[in-house]
Amino acid sequence: MTPVPPHGSAAAAGHEPAAEGPAEANPALADKFQGPAPHPAAVEPAGAGPGAPDQEPTAHRHLAHTWQEARQLAFDCAAPIPAAPVALRGALGRKLSADVEALADMPHYASSAMDGWAVNGSGPWILAEPGQRLAPHQASPIATGGLIPPGAKAVLRSESGTIAPDEDGLPVLRLAGAAKPGEPRNGEHIRKAAEEAAAGDVLITGGTVLNPAHLALAALAGYDTLPVLGKPLVRLVYTGSEVVTAGVPQPGQVRDTFGPQLADVVEMLGGISAGETKIGDSYDEWLTALEDTDPAQDAPGPLPGAAAEPLPADVVITTGGTGRSGTDHLRRSVAELGGRLLIDGIAMRPGHPAVLAELPDGRFIIGLPGNPLAAMMALSTIGAPLLAALGHGSLPPVTEVPCGAMIEPDPGRTRLMPFRLVYGMASPAQHAGPGMMRGLASADGVLVVPPHGVQLGEPVPAFALPWGRPLPDLAAPKDKPAPKRAARKSAGTGGPVDWSALLG
């Protein structure tokens, strides 16, 4: 993981290092993705210009994907994961791929709705052994949910009966003082077989998003698993020997900002977190982490709904290692494993050096920059569309909001800016450098500022945060006829006066 630089550095200002483009890294991509040509403006590496240190040779510059191209490619490159059965405890929030039908009558036997006695005929009743066929004027004890014995006509509630000796001293069941007139009536307090559903009835229709009551109903019907649409399993690889997980970091160290939240964000985006791995900065560690197809050793318990054999991840998300320093080994590791780069750099900031790759075994690799805000913007750009495509979803929506500030042009690059809604207008947040999180923590959404900038009040594309509310479309409606003004009456005369001409 590349250390987070001071906020005054080039990286903290959003000028991240350029990366080799997917066309140069793998010419075969041009055959698979027939999208628009990459944006020609993002050819300057970070810090390019007279006197810029460590400038890459011109031959290694590339044409990064535009923001729109990158998110569309991330969505188009993946096919939905096929439907499969999952255990009930892993099915919450999943979408059914087929109807769930009653396997048998529900309930499949007549049972008691009360604690008391199963009885045949009127009392007093002679007591019989539980479970045996009841003759007229016989009764046997029964509990709620108990099987109604043959011959029983009703259930007498425990509070409505009492056992007392008859003339011969034998125990008999009689009505107690709390019994209601006419109790028990035939069929009273008996849950009939098939009362809830008959065998073959549809209990839950396909396409339903399962809630806890659905799972209980499925269990009641005898199901152990349910068929649901596929969702991507995501393994997280955190990198960086300088990263600490507790306390205030010392100079040269950075605090782990991914561990406390990234797995939860993956869940919000429609993935299933399948474990985490922490590695240092060596190439061997990188290669081993990407080679491993089993859930991480430190995964928090078995994956809900998983099969007996652990399943490999569909997506691996790495943090850091997407730059060009000596500790950035993502691209080399992908090449060593026979993979190909689908996206290698995006003409945006923050988050420019994001990477999307595919390995020969079908796994996708999402390489996020090491700076926390840059990583979240990259995840929103390529991670959210990829997880949506794998999980049978649609491309995350982008709406328009009126901008509450004038934003200067930045030719060749889309800028992603967290914003707050203030009086119905999107005000760009402060503290929104690539290594900052304060602005995003209080944001209502993210502006997608085009390279040519935005004027005050102009509608600008925006998207919601995974943990936030959907954004209202606050932009002025286009081509909508103006509402007709109602005629007003003069205060001096009783007749109608049309003031519309004066009002314009």
C-alpha cells in the first residue's frame, strides 16, 4: 500500500500517478469491449510539466478511460452469477429465483390450538391414555400443537375443565366454572390439516426479497434451503506494512481506514464479504494473496448459506498498490497469474489509479488506491457497477442536482466531489482531499463534475452514497410547460379581471 502523503503533497491534492492503459497492457481487450474510444485528455501523468520530478517517459503515457466509460465497462464485463440454493440463515435479503410451493399440507396434521383435553362428545368424560382412539364421552390430555387423536371432536381448554372423582371414585373430566356456555363445540380449538396451505400452493412468489417472516414460513413448510439469485462473494486484501490498526499513528505510519468499514460497504453494494487478508508490501505476499482462492483464514466464521466446501471469491478487492512505486505490485501480480487489465486508470480525481482486472479462473480484481477518499470514489465508479452486474442488478443510477457553487474547469478529468444539500442545492464539501474522510462522512451524495466545470445553479450529475438515502432529482425539469396562472378577481368590482398580461 502506498503511504498516504501529507495533504500538501501532489497526491493529497488529487494529482495521482498515471497508470498504463488497458489497451496497451492487453490489446485483446479491444476485441471484447467495443465501447467508445478512451478519453484523449488524460495523457499527462501526475505532476507533468516543466521540472516535474520522476516524470514517466512519453512512450509510457496512456489514454485513461473516462468516468462514464469506466463505470459502463465495469458493468458490461460481468455476467450475472447463476441462481443457487442457500441455507435459510443465509437467505435474508436475497431475491428468490423461483416460486416456493408448499411441499405438503400446512399444517400436515390436525393439531391442538390449546393446552387441555381432546374430547369426543359431551361430558363428563372418562380419561383415556394419550394418543389412543377416543370413544364417545372419552378425553385425553393434549398440549398446544399436539396431534389430535382419532375420534376427537374438539379440544377443551385447560381452564374450562377440572378432574374430580365420580361416584365410584374414578377420575373423570368435568366442565369447570370458567367454561363458556356450549363449550366445547365440535371443531373448537383444533387446527385443521391444510388450514394454512394445501400441498402445491405458492407460498412465496419468485422475485421476492426475503424477509425474516419469509424464512420462518419456508422453515414451517419444510425447506432447508431456498433458490436465490446469485450474489458475488468478495474477499478483501489490505496492504501496507506502514498501516496500524489501533491508536494514533506515529510519523511514517498511517491508520487503517479500510478494516472498520470496507466489508460493510461491500455488503451495502450487494456483495457478500467472504473474508479479509492483511499483507505487507512484498511482491511474494501480493502474489500469494491473489493466488489464494479460498476464504481468508481470519474470516469471521463460516459464510452464511455457503456449501460445505468453501467457495472461492468472485471478486477480490485490494487496497493500495495501484501506483508506480517499488511497493506497488498489483499489475505485476495480475500479469504473473495470466490475468488481463480491463481498466488501468480513469480520467478522474480522486481515484485516478484504480484498476479492474480479470484472472483466468474468472475472478475479478478491483485495485483501489491507498488514499481513503480516492478508494471510496474508485469503489463507487467501478466496484458498484461490477457488483451490481454480478448480482443481477442494474447500473447504479445517476441523477441531477443544481450546483450551489461555481466549479472551475479541469480539462480532461471528471472530478468526484462529496456534497451537502443546502436549501435544495448541492454545496461541495470541504475537507475532500484524497486522503481525507471528513467531507464524505457528512455528505449527502457525490457530484460528478465534468471537465468543463459547472456554473452556479447548473444541473450537475450526482449519485447517492451506499449508506445514504436516494437523491431527489432537484434539477429544473426540461421542456415542461409553465403552469397556467389562475384569473384573479378585482377587489373593487365583482366581475373577473384577467391580470395575466400584466404579470407577464
